[in-house]
Amino acid sequence: MDKVRFGIIGLGNQGNNYTTKFIDGQIENGVLSALCDINPVKIDAMKKKEGIPEDVVYFTDYKEMLHSGLVDAVLVETPHYDHPEMVKECLKRNIHVICDKPAGVYTKQVREMNEFAKTQKARFAMMFNQRTNCVYRKMREMIAGGEIGELQRVNWIITDWFRTQYYYDSGSWRATWEGEGGGVLINQCPHQIDLVQWIVGEMPQTVRGFCQYGKWHDIEVEDEVTAFFTYKNGATGVFITTTGEAPGTNRLEISGSKGKLLCEKNKLFFYKNEVDTFVHSNTSQKGFGKPKCEIIEVETDGKNEQHVGIMNNFANAILGLEEQFVAGTDGINGVELMNAIELSGWNNGEEIVLPIDEERYLKELNEKRKTSKLKIVNDGKVEDTSNSFGTN
Amino acid sequence: MDKVRFGIIGLGNQGNNYTTKFIDGQIENGVLSALCDINPVKIDAMKKKEGIPEDVVYFTDYKEMLHSGLVDAVLVETPHYDHPEMVKECLKRNIHVICDKPAGVYTKQVREMNEFAKTQKARFAMMFNQRTNCVYRKMREMIAGGEIGELQRVNWIITDWFRTQYYYDSGSWRATWEGEGGGVLINQCPHQIDLVQWIVGEMPQTVRGFCQYGKWHDIEVEDEVTAFFTYKNGATGVFITTTGEAPGTNRLEISGSKGKLLCEKNKLFFYKNEVDTFVHSNTSQKGFGKPKCEIIEVETDGKNEQHVGIMNNFANAILGLEEQFVAGTDGINGVELMNAIELSGWNNGEEIVLPIDEERYLKELNEKRKTSKLKIVNDGKVEDTSNSFGTN
């Protein structure tokens, strides 16, 4: 094939965004060929979208789209619970698939998806667009390369996910256990939840979550979270997020024995110790005084291609032109971390040891779903989300 | 009296520092008249100190000093457990007293001290020198004045209290349950523990502490702490400290519905929302987009007189020249907060509801003290601590 023919399942805010990227010609080796939504109102709205190619074919049943022979690859942009099933339906038809975050709502469904994916030939990627950000890639590279020495502490304050009550009222599935399977963790924060383990290069061993449900909004799920992690070597981590604060903060700090990485306002600084802190502590003949430290603004390759980067890479990987950047099976780590925070939150900050007990999580989630209240709203509406991805 | 005659009990690092301030003439209305330490080695060292006045009288028994008629006021610079008893001994002789931090090791002794102090006429202050810092005073003033609106979140990363193993090996009482009654919380961090409640203007209602004991050093007490607070209105807080990291961080952020205060590198910024976040959230007809926000570098009076400020203020208050800045009885809040974090840490992160159960805390502390190992070291040594007070 010359160009990869893409279909999109789910024409909400995200489906719309991706459509625009095709229309704008941002996907060099990809072309939009089909669009699908179970809601005809959203299909009608899409047909009126400026610049939409006339030869795009519309479906209300995604399996019909998969059967149509019109798509080589699919973007899954539907409610979270449906992701694993739809990914499997694509893969088993040898159709490549990019799944938007999260990979699923609970690890059991994601694990099963991953096990299935490993038996299939078609490509599977997660839309972890934030992994394309040069500062995060650089942090991961530096940590993996031993530049910060032994891991001591991780701290991410990511509280700039502000949402209005109007936002929550705008979709029946939003911010419900039954519709989304969670709140800020599963909707706004999956990127940072993924990044925090991808950059550090390992998952925590224990997780505590202090979640507050409907704290700042009239919703049933959590809109504020403070999580506490411990890692294999005893290092600790704190992860804080909310949709209730403005302007909020996005500040990631990772400390090690050889220095500290600080990422803020899309800049990366390395506080580089001349001598390893542990060596200094154990050999100094003075009680006070730290190793000499140089503050370096770290140079990166400057690339931050986000969603377009993931889509171009995926199309190129299908065409054999480059390596695939994000493995689809990677999505399980973020889901496990979210699940662990949520499970702890439901149980008064209980220490959850990873790997999570997937059956327990699903059981407790299903209890929440039983009393979940889906809202009745006009689901045909689509919003401009271009200002929704955080301040930096 | 023309000038207040000061005595100092305890000639370790801190006692030495204060002596220097008198020698240097930094205490306008105070004069150094007596020095006391139970260790003659430290007295001998002091006698050789350059610039020490010839008429200073030395004691090895502090009660003899109090009886001598040579002192109007005293600085208590002894191990923590002794603070409340010594304060009471001063006050009951109508001798004014500044107690160095912490007010004591456990709330029971501090409460008893405070109750006694309220019946006495002599003045009692805590050496909360960090309260003199213009940025902290300004933050307290702005919050009390409603400028940040409703409290949403408190976050203090105060990890720049690095200490070497040599430091811990330099005093037999250091970093032991029996000698100090705790680690980084009670020795390095009492200022920030005091400030975090003084600036916010209220104590948390619940406290969790995740403490790691001897994590970075060969000591029995905690040298790393992550604490999680909840406040009366549901706001949350995180407080992180350690003596194991270099260079460490000192960053205090307090968010409210009208904006965010950020204190870093001794500068104060106000992220001021044009509209209250809650009002915006509940009235906006858009899902995304925050209130407009202006970033202002806050002007302060620029004064940051630290220990000298507290000492001058105390002398002047005794002479009736100004109001006393820090009430001695204020010390109990920090002790209660430390105790709650420690108690939670001993009990696997248990949620501690304030006010703390003082009998339970003392009982569990005494259990630790039973197996505490005092170290055998040369206690005559005194160190230059001028670089020990954090980076900003």
C-alpha cells in the first residue's frame, strides 16, 4: 500500500480532533477513509465538518466498518470500557489499531487484550502522545543511563487539569463509574500516570491513594487525588492531580544520588552533583555541607509531535519505514497504577502491593457501577478541546 | 533595667551561635551575662572563644545560673526532652525565657509547660526565627486576608536538610529516640512544621505519615518523611522532608479558589485568578478553559531578621518597647503535628485524627526509647552550622 487507510471509531471530542489532523494533511502516510459512531447525530455533524473528504464512508456499526475492506488501521476513540474489546476485534481481522488512553478500565480486561494481541500479527499501539515530548524522552533516557544515580524520590504535581461543571454535564458517560470507570485518574491523567512509570523506568511496589470523590464538582467519581508510592529500592513518590484547581501546577521532579531532574514549563533542568550524595554522606568529615552542584538546562532534540507524531509513526511502522514507538501492550502499566490508587482510595488509603489483585479490583469496581448514575444529556455535542491538554 | 541580661543553657552548636550574636553586638538591648553547660569541655571551649566578654560567668548547673541573680532572660539550647522542664524552672523564678525549637518532644510535656506558663508573669517565647521571614509573614497575611479564597491544597517539598553520616555520629544524643525523640521532623524540620500551620492559619484535622527510619544514614530515627494532611474544609496537604537528598528542594505552594501562592528561592509569587475558580466552574458554559490568571511577584517588607530578630524583639518586649512576636505557647502546634506524623509512621500510615491522643503517643515513644541506642562519641565538639539552615 502507498498510504495507510484509517478509520476512526467514536466521533466525540477526540475523534473530531484526529479527523482534523487528517483533513489538515498532517498524517503524511495516512489517509482518512471511514468514520464510525453509534450516534447518528455525531455522524451528521461530522458530515458538515469543513474540509472532510467526500469519499469518507460513514458507519454506525464499527464491525461493519472493520468488515468493509476500507480500513487498514483504526483509531479507537470510544468510552473506556469498550477499548479492549474493540482492539481485539480489529486485531483479529488483521487491522492495525491505535487505542486512545486508557487501555481499558481494569487490568483484567487489559491483560486479556494484551495476551490476545501477542498472538496477532496486526500492529497495536497506545496513543501515549505525551511520550513524544522531548523533555520526557530525555528524562527517561537520562535515568536509564544512570545519570541521576540511584533513585531517591519522584514528585509530580499535575494539578492543571481544570474542568468546569459544564464539562462534566456535557456527556452522559462522563465522570461516572459505569460510563468512564473513574474520574481524573482515568480521563485527564492517564498520560502522566503512564509517564511516571515510563520515565522512571519501573513501576512502584506499593501504592496508596487518597482520593476525594465529587469534591469540586457534582460528580460521583474522584476529582482530586494524592498518591504515595514506594519503589523496589525504597525510593518514594508522590503524585497529585485534580480537576478542581486553577491555574494549577505541572511540575515533575525526580531525585537521585547523583542529582535531580526538574521539569517545569516544558523546560528540563539537571541539578548535577559533583560527587554522589551517598559517597559524600559517608566520607565527609563535616556534618553540614552538600556535594557541589551544577544546575544545567538540559538540551533536548526539541521534538514534541504529540498525537500527530504517534499517528505518523504508526503509519510509517505499518509501511515498514520506521520502528513503532509505543507498544500497545504498554498500556497495562498505567491502568494498573490507576487501579491501585483507586482501590486504595476506596479503602481508606490501604497500602496496595503490586501486582494488583485484578479480581478484587473488578469486584469492587462493579459494586460502584451498580449504583452509578448515568446522566441524561445531549450527547451529540462536540467541544473544542484544543485548550484542554494542560499548560505545559 | 537598661539592657536585658541573657544567660544561655547549652553550649552546643546553637548555644555557640547565639553567643556569637551577642559578641557581635547584634542584640541591641541585650547583653550576655552567663553561660551554662553540664559538660566542662564545652565551657572550656567557650572560654577560649574570641571576643567573649570577660565578665561572663560560667555554670555547669543551670539552676545555679537561674539563682545567681545574673540573668533576666535565658535561651534554652539543650536536648529536646529537657526544654519544657527548663522553661518552667525559668518562669517560676520570674526569668524570661526563649526556648529553641522544638517546644518539647511530646505534647503532654508541652501542654503541661503551656498551662504553667499561662499562670506566670515572665515572658516566654519560642525561637521560631523562620517566622521573621518576610515571604512567610506575607503568605500568612494574604491567606488570613482571604486573598487566595477558600483553601484547596498545601504542598511543601522541603528536602534540602541534607546531613552527612558524620553529623549524626557527632553527638551521642543525635538521631536517637532517647536523645532527641525523633529524626528530621524534630531536629531539622520543626520550623517548617510550625510554619505550615502558622502560614495556613489552621492545623490539619487528619494526618498520615510515611516515615522511613535510617533510610539514608546509620541512625534509628526517621531521615525521610512524606506526610499527608486533610483540613477542616476538605483541603489536602503534602509535606515532604529528608536529610538524605542533595541538593534538595524548598518549594511551598498553597492553592485556593482565588489563586495560588508559590514560595521558592525566597521569592513569592501570586497566581491571581480574575474570577474565583468555584464561581467559574459553576457558571462557565464551556467545558475547558480556566479563569484568567495574572502572575504577580509579591512585594514584601524585605525583612528577614531570623534569630537576631527574635532575640531583639524579645529583649525589647521585656523592656516594654514593642509587642512580643512569637508566643511561647505556640510551640505546641508544631509538636502535635510532628507527633501525629511520627505516630502514623510507627503504625503503617494509620490516619491520625487531631487532637492527638497524648497518652498513646507518649506510651509508644517510651517503647522506642527502651531500645534506643545512645552513641558513644566526643560530645565536646562544636560545629560551624552557618551553612546548615537550608538554601532559601
